[in-house]
Amino acid sequence: MVIQLYSGFNHRLFSPCLIVNESYKSEFIELRKWLKDRKFQDSNLAPARFPGTGRGLMSQTSLKEGQMIISLPESCLLTTDTVIRSYLGAYITKWKPPPSPLLALCTFLVSEKHAGDRSLWKPYLEILPKAYTCPVCLEPEVVNLLPKSLKAKAEEQRTHVQEFFASSRDFFSSLQPLFAEAVESIFNYSALLWAWCTVNTRAVYLRPRQWECLSAEPDTCALAPYLDLLNHSPHVQVKAAFNEETHCYEIRTTSRWRKHEEVFICYGPHDNQRLFLEYGFVSVHNPHACVYVSREILVKYLPSTDKQMDKKISILKDHGYIENLTFGWDGPSWRLLTALKLLSLEAEKFTCWRKVLLGEVISDTNEKTSLDVAQKICYYFMEETTTMLQKKQKLI
């Protein structure tokens, strides 16, 4: 899966001469041998490097709509089943409180990476990214350049991972009998951050599983070697799921692909903020792209003398209209305009707030005021973006 900033260029515009087939590289040769030993056969795809998206998978033949593009056997998947049945199983089983499925996967990744040549998963580990571009991995001065709402979520993400690491240290210490070196040097923050990003950016969804030795958190993640080289495009659709009959994770495309084109899948109808937070890239031509409006900006251009403002905010919060307010390609969303209409209600019209939430027009004045405020917020974001781009230039 792509980990660098995704340019969003139309892949069909690129000449095949700009695509570099990487099947000859030793790490991919070893990976294909490893996968073959686990009963994986594939003639549709080949690893390659593409302009704009970087490393991905290329079609080796024309692919038809509805055709299976990849079928990965369960034996190739890295799941909590893999971890529990490994040398870590005995330690996980006896640890109280039970570790989370995420901690189990992260611990296995760090331990196997430390094992190096001794790891049965080495061919897969060798092709994993050495570093990630998720906000949690960025330097503070870079995070400070992000829009305020995204910056807040990035800092929240960093805090979450730091707390995840801090709460896991005692469990890591219990693994000392497995290692000659001090566990503190193996399971350090940097190593856990890498493992957390690996799972967060590359895992596919599997049917829920439940081990008694793991916490009750959803256990639905699996790492899928080779399959996870497929990059994201918001313009394609695929059918992806684990087939209980074949015991394979299968992906079928609803698009057609010519020979030597990059084959994409869609990670979901995500806006760029979510793509950046979860995967570390953005899509320039993302049809789901939007700009989020925080509560602070929502009231920035409304009269500070409005004595009913606190009550209006409370109503919006109670009815779920204080979050996910956005500007999209078509302008302000219906939710954003609805919130602004309620906030713009004149004192004598305040009792009509229920009608506003139902989408009714209260008055021409209210309609105009809410649109004017939306325009001012839009200009604010444009100015903020210009300022941040100028600061970015100074860092380069």
C-alpha cells in the first residue's frame, strides 16, 4: 500500500516506459518464493514503481471487469491466530489483563523484525516500509503547518500511540526470557511506532475472531503480504473479502485494466484528512475531499453579542450538528449550512430552531446571513492555506 504522498495523477496517462518493473529485485524474488511455499500462485500482477504513486502492483495481462485479481491463502495472512500459535502464545495467554489484538500483532512484528534472518516472516518483513509518513511520525515543526483541525487530530494520534506504548511496557518486560538482549532495547518506542503504523496502514479486514487470552477489543485485522502492495484510488471499486470456502482473501475488480497498468483498489470513500491520518498520503483529485469546520471557526464570524449563542451551540451538540461540518467540491455541506442557519437565527425567530433542523426555510434574511458566514469561513481557510504554504517554503 502506498505510504508516500499520493499525487492523484491519472494513472492511465502515464507511458509504460515510465513504469519500472521490480520483479527482478531480490526482495521480491524471495517474497514470491515464500508465498509459493504457502500455496499462493499469481500471474496477474507484478511489483513495479510508478510515477506519482511509487511502489505498487502492475497488471501482467489485461484484466476484465469482475475478474479475480488476487487470491491470497489464509496461510499467508498474519493474524492474531499466527501470534497465539507462536512462541509468544504462552506469554500472551498468562498475561493479565489480557493484551489487545493490536498489541499482539505489534509485539509479533517487533519480535520477528528483531529476529532478522531467523524469522520465518523475513521475506515479508523485508518489503515493509522502513518508515511511514502518518502524522504520528512527523516532526513537530511539520505538524504545526497542518490545518488546526488536522493538527489537533495528529496530536491526539501521537498521544494515543505514546499511551499505547507506556501501557505495554510491563507486558514487554514479561517477554525477557525470550531474548538475550534487554527487552527495553528491542521494544522501544521507535520499534512499536513502526509496528503500529504497519498494522494501521496495511491491515485488511477479516471476520471477527475471539481469543479468550486477548481483550474484548475487535479482532478483525490481518496483514496480507503482497496484496498490501496495491495502492489506493478513490476512482475504482473492488469486492474484497475472505472466502470461507476457499480459505483465501480475495479481491475482484469492477474496473478493467490494460496490460502494464497499475492496478488499484479503494481503501474506502475516505476524505483526505482521514487518508492522511490513517495512511500518510492524500489524493489531489479525491471526490471525497473536504475541509472540516471546527466549532471555533463555526462561530468566528457570528455576532459575539448574541445572548442565545450558548443555547444554540447546545442544541447543535445535542442533535449531532457540531461535528463533521465540511466544505466539499460543491461548497458548504448541508450539515454545515444547517448549523449556520440555526446559529444565524434572529432572537425573535429562535423558537423556529426545530424547523431549521428539518430543513425548512425560516426567512430570506436567515438564508442570506448563513451563506455570507459560510463565504467568510471559506475565505478564512484560503488565507490560512496561503499562510501555511509560505511557512512551508521557509522550512525547505
